[in-house]
Amino acid sequence: MDLMRSLPLGLYLETPITWLHRLDARVKLAWLMTFLVVPLLATLEWRMGIVVALMVLTFVSRIPFRVWRQQMGWLLALSLYVCSLIALAPDGLNAEHQPRLPADELKFSQQSGVLPAALNDRPWYQNFNPAPLPDPMGVQAAPTLPQPTTYRYVLFQRGVFTVTERSLTLAIKFSTLLFTLIYSTTLFLLTTSSEEITTGLESLLSPLKRFNIPVTEITLTLTLALRFIPLVLEEFQNLVRSVRTRAIDWKKMGFKGSTQIWLTVAGRLVDNLLLRAEQIASAMTVRGFTSPNEHKVEWHQLKLSRWDAVAIGLLGLVWAARVGFGGAVG
């Protein structure tokens, strides 16, 4: 099992190079933040439209079927499961609340404390089922009126399963937000290398240098962290393979013996990772690296093209439509 190729999230697609790969990293960062912010306080139509737009974007960009099936398939299944689970769940506690004070305190205080005498116009042999007393408040029950519209609060009811308007709305909101949050980030990482991400962040955060914020050091740390993730997966994979090749009988080892083995493996993993970090630091020192400002490495050259200008124009149109027709701005 190769962890570097089997993980469903966070992988970078090196080949084929699609038109999404050629877009500037700063433009893709702006679009990513748009996908994450636009669904907040938006209508259901906007939320479902963003999900459809992400799917269409995946198909139009001509990402191979084997890649987006792995990336999108399990996420769609998870979103549908969450949507059905929330839709069938109760939408609240159906409790009847009674006010502590009367609705009209002034009218209640002006009433007489003596109840009117009951009318007894019937013979004595019919007094076992007395007539109801007249209402001292003079309030009559409201007549039952027909429903003026086709609105129904309970949309579906079969046995113990009930889907209401509130539960269905909540299910659509949560499932679409879950899909948008995970898949938009996955699509961004799928078409943007770690060097482009750090270079784009450094370019966007460059105005913060006026406030003495170490933007270059932060981006360098992020670059090294992204570079270190494959090393962690490789070391973990090698240790798991080494344990498998020894054909350990876990039943005979018992809980205590198995725990000792895995603690030993975890300690070895930490030692190997520290050794890799020391090797990276030694390699940077040998190459004369002292600080990011004095020894700056150009990972990627940022350059806006005409397709980037088209993407920025479409981004402006999306935000204009969101502010005008998408409900409250999140």
C-alpha cells in the first residue's frame, strides 16, 4: 500500500497539466476564499449552485476520471449521507408553552371574583350530566379555517420517519457547506503546487512587511512544512512495512506486548523524523543559507496572463451577483 498515492486528499496532480494549473496562484487563492465565504448566510439556491459549479469546473478542466472519482466520489457519498441523516432527524422539541401571566392583565383584574350561578333549567333526573358553564371570559373558540396556500410544514411522513421543512432546509445547508468546504480546498491543492502556494501567499501578504511582520520567514516555514509532509508519510510507510515483514502473531503477543511494539515503532518514527529535519537543516547551512531576506530562493515566478484577467473579471461578477441576489452577505 503506497500512502503517497492512495490518500484521497491533498495530492498534487503533476500530469496532465490542465488550464487550472496554468492560472496564477493568487487568482486561485482568491477563488478559493470566494468559495469558502460565499455560502455563508446565502440562500439554498446559491449553496446548491456552488456545488454544481465545482462539479462543472472539474469536468471542464479535463481532470482525469481516475483522479476526480477518487476525490469527489467519497465526498458526494458523505454529503448525501449527512443530508439524509439530518433530514430524518427531529427538527426540535415539540413542547406546548403556557404563559405565566394572562394575555390581558387589565381585563383580568377588572373581572368580578364571583362566578355566575349555573342555569338549571333541566329536570332533576338529568343533573347527572350538567350543562357546561358559560365562559366568564367571553372567549369563543376560533373556527377551523382552510389552508389558504399549498405550504406544508411536514413534507414526508412514513412510520417513524418524518421530514419537515426545517429539517430539510438544515440538511441541505449543512451538506452543501460540507461539500464546498472540503472539495474546493481539494481542487485547489490538486492543481497548485506547494511552491506556488507559498509564493502566492508571500505576494499577497507583502503589505504586512510595513508592520514588521516576518512574512518571508512565515512563507519559508510553510514551504518546509509542505515539503516535510511526504517525508513523514514515507517514514511511516516504511515502518509499517517493516512490522508486516516480521509476521508477528498479535494474538500471542497480547495487549501488553502489542502496545510495547507500537510504542517502539512510534519512538523510531520520531527519531527518523528528527534525523530528516537535521539533514534538511545541514543541507541549507552548507548552501550558505542564513536568513530568508539574505538568501532568498525564488520557488516560482508569478505572472498574470490574459486568462487570469478573465478569471478575475468572473470573480467580480460572482461577488456582484452574490451581494445583489444571494441574500445577506456573510
